[in-house]
Amino acid sequence: MSTPQGHRSGGGARRRKAAPPAVEGLRRIVPQALVVAFLAGGTSAFVASDKAVRLSVDGVPRTLHTFADGIDDLLADEGLAVGEHDIVAPAPGSGLVSGDEVVVRYGRPVALTLDGQRRQVWTTARTVDGALRQLGVRAEGAYLSVSRGAPISRHGLALDVRTERSVTFLADGRERTVRTNAATVREAVDDAGLTLSGQDTTSVPPDSFPRDGQTITVLRISGGEEIREEPVPYAVERTRDPELFAGTELVEQRGVPGVRRVTYALRTVNGVRQRPRRIAEETVREPVPQRIRIGTRPLPGSVAGADGLDWGALAACESGGRPTAVDASGTYGGLYQFDPGTWRALGGSGVAQEATAAEQTFRAKKLYVRRGASPWPHCGRRLYE
């Protein structure tokens, strides 16, 4: 039996039946729809994470889009580092939603000298005027070392402020009150229309800072110099002498005061004369020391032949009983009115009136042994009464 044309026996491939056109189109549409659906879902998530925010840094605003979830992320994404003196609003750590406004203001150091007191302060103001308002400094009538409109950089600046103060001056019998921003009392004096001349000054140092409400007296000063010659005391030198009887002091050299020339500054303040002030001195003549010999020799107990007489009565008659008595001529002295020659002949030193009463009596007894009562022609008889 013959085989039909085109058919082969054994292991031949069976021809696949063609699918209908509608089924083939569906196969192509379903994957494309899945891809579109996936892309549409991703776009929705992308759009939901994007936020439009307004960021202002030191007063310069701009609008930007960000995927940051919070303030910290936004600052990090924008490369903005902040410190303890900077201001961020909303505060770091806060969340972030679309439409938020974020403000960053950097702190600026200011070396502020306010009315003479220096301190370091921080401000987020970008101008001197803004810093003054922020720090609560009254600028009306004040002196400023830089203009109020001057900018303050991130590095800061030095600012000297002298506020207007009320200062009262008492001068020339009058009282004057002025408003001033002067740096020194001397400048405030000028603001008050006063003049310091010559040695004039003020009751507080002229270079000190004038304080608000302070009362200052202007001192009108006049003065000159005065030269005086003054004595310079002499020294006293005492020497022990075994040749003199104990109790005897002999002036071997009399002291002479020296002379010095002293210059004094004279000063009158507001018509009142002040105590003179010594400003210079020179020695015109050196003092001469006084030298005194002091006896240490023991006095003898008695003089034979003269101890029993009334020496007190003789002394009372001759000198009134005064060991230092000197007659009107200056020749005779002591209890018994010795002349210098007789005194020295009896072993005395110096003159009798410089010796002790005991030594004078002792030498009077020696004189009596030699000459009796004749040395005392008028009072000698008192020895025997």
C-alpha cells in the first residue's frame, strides 16, 4: 500500500497548530501592563519623598527640593555645620515636611568694650546696629568705634561703645551737669566748657573713665617753693673715765648743731593752703658731736681733819646749797664757789659746777686741810657754828 505524499513513518515532528490572533495579542499586552504598573508605583513613591522647603542662611533665602527626613539631614546634605552660638529654627532634631521654612543664623564673636568694661559676646546680627539692638545697648548719643551700618563678618570684630552719661562738675563755686560720651574725665571737663590750666586737676584722676551720675570737683591749684634753714641735732658721745670720781660728768667737747637747707613745695587748693611738702634738702654745716667723760673712780670715804665741820651750812651760805650755782661774774661756781684754777689744783676736771655735790664737798675738805677757812672769808665761820 502506498504512503501518502509528504508523510513519513517513524519519529517525525508533529506540526504545532497555530494559535488564534486574539490570544497572541493578549500575550504581548499583559507583560507590558505589568511593567507600566510597576513604574507608576515607583514614581508615586519618589514624588512622595521629595519635599520643597525654603532655606534661609544668614538672611539669604532660597527654595530647594530635598529627600531629607529631618533638619539634621537637611543641614548635612547642604554642608551646613552649626555650633553652640548659632541659631537653627526649627531646632536640630526636628522633622521636615514639604513647605517648611528653615532658618540658619551664624553666631559672630564681638570684642565689646562698653563704657570701659571689656568682654567677649556673641551675636547673630550681621551689622553693628543689629548687634547693639540684640545686646540691648543704648546707642543714642553714644560713641561707636565703627559705624552702626558696618557689617559683622563670621570672624567678628572689635567694638568700643561709650554710652552717653550724666556727669556733674563742681568748679569755681558753680555746679555744671553735662551729657557726655567722653572716654576720660579730662575730655568731659572740656565738654562742660571748663579749662584746666597750670597745676589744676580734678578730684578723681583726669584719665579715669567718667561714670553716669558721678560728681567731680575741679581743683584750682597754685603753688611755689620756700627754702628754710633748719638745725641738725648733734650726737652725744659718752666715755667712761676712771680718773674722774663716780657721779662726775665732764663735758670734754660741747656739741654744735649743724645746719641744713630744706626746700618745700607750697600748694594752695581752691584758696586753701596745704601743708608744705619737703622736696629737697642739702647740708650746709655738719653738726659737731658733744663728748662727755663719765667718772667711774670711787669717792674716798673721808678727809682727815675736815669731816666734823658743818659743810652744809657753808654751802648754804656760799651758793644757797645749789651744786650748779655760778656767780654773776661767771668766775666762781659750785656749792663752795670754786674758781677754775683752785678746782683743778685740787684734782678736779673741768669746772666745779659740773661735778657732783659729793665730789665738790670732798675737794672743799681737801682745800680746808691746806688753807683752813680762809678761802671763804665771809662764810667760813659757818663751818664751826
